[in-house]
Amino acid sequence: MSTFLSLALRKLLDFLAVFGHVVNNVGNTSRFIWRAAGNTQAIVEQTARIGFDSLGMSILICITAGAILSMQTAERFSQTGADGYIGGMVALALVREIVPIFTCLAVGARSGTAIAAELANMRVTEQIDALVVMHVNPIRYLMLPRVIGAMIALPLLTILGEVASILTGMGVSQVVAGLHYHKFLESVWLMLKPYDIRVSLLKAVIFGLILAAISCTLGLNTKGGARDVGLSTTRSVIWISVVIIVTDFFFSWVFFSASYAP
């Protein structure tokens, strides 16, 4: 029992340490936002790298989710004569929850791990120490472009994923339930509000901040050798997945509960 409590306490302290480092690094990054114009080339490069590298995976996951959701919804709703609600229900689920989360998890698995591995390798090979010796702030030089790049790339990927998944759902509904595309899109138009799209984009921006902050922090805090680079990469995926899902719960509670949603 004492061993279990000791292990639990150690895990809790490790969690609090990482959480504290992430919050501290986000605060330090915000201090350099006004200097972001000087890092324009690096920001554009990171935005393109994060967005392009994860584009295929995120779109594939989103259209697959849209196809599965539409297949299940169309089959059940058509049996009860509620096929006029298929498009709206599918679009709401995709825009509000599924696409922002799946897109972020895809980017975290592809680009988040790459960021963590790159910075961890720079740490263990003492490249970051060399930057400090040259009076170059690693937060401004390394973390700021990646954070801003992720906050730009995630909303763009989310919009593409939402459009692709809804169109895929429309095609699947027509095949499964014989639902005409006009009826599907009319339901989407009636049920999906601009508020839903705005919140999904806000989610994507916050998810991008969280993803980049966690990946950069774990990479910058790596100590040891090659084995520790792998551990930091693995921890970044775990942290991103857990924190994003928990954050999405609170977002949905605030923006889509009966007390707040329009």
C-alpha cells in the first residue's frame, strides 16, 4: 500500500511539475508576442510545416469519422422517418466536437511529436545551451514560432476537415438511406449556426496553443541522451491527448450547455 501511495505521489508531483513548466513557458512566450514580426519567416515556416505535414492524416481521419457517423445516423433516422434531421445532426456533431478533437490529435501525433523530438535532440546535444551562451532566448527563438504556427495551422485544418467530413457524410447518407443531397444540405443549413463554427475555430486555436506548448516544454526540459528523447516524444503524445480531451469537456460545458448556448 505504501508503495502504491509513493508511486501515486510521485506521479502527481511529476504532473504538477510538467503543468507548471507548461504554464510558465506559455507566460514567457506571451511576453514576446509583440516581437513576433521579427520571427515572420520562422512562423510561416512552422505554420506550413505543421499544417502540411498533418494535412493528409487529419483529413483522412475526419472524412472517415464523417462517413461512420453519417452511416449510423442515416440508418437509424431513416427507419423512423426522421431523415430530414440527418444532415443537421451529423454536421453539429462533426463541427462541435469530432473534427476539432480529431484534427488536434492527428496534428499532435504527427507534428507534436516531431516538435518534441526536435527540441529534445537539440537539448541533449547542447545546441540550446549554445543559444543561451550567445544570449539568444530559446523561448523566443524556438517556442514562439511553433506556438503561433500551431495556432494558425489548427483552425485551417479544422475548417478543411469540417467541409470534407460533411461532404463525405452527405455522400454516405445518399448511398445508405437514399437521402437527396439537397435535403441533407437544407438540414445542415437550418441546424448549424455560425456560433457553432466560431466556437469550433476558437477550440482549434486553444488546442493549437496547448499542443505546441506541451511539445515544446517537454522537448526543452529533456535531460539525458537518446533514450530520453524517445521518452519525451512519447510523453508529448500522452499529455496532448489527455489535456485536449479534458479541455474539450470544459469548452463544451461552457459554450454548448443549456445555460450558455444561444
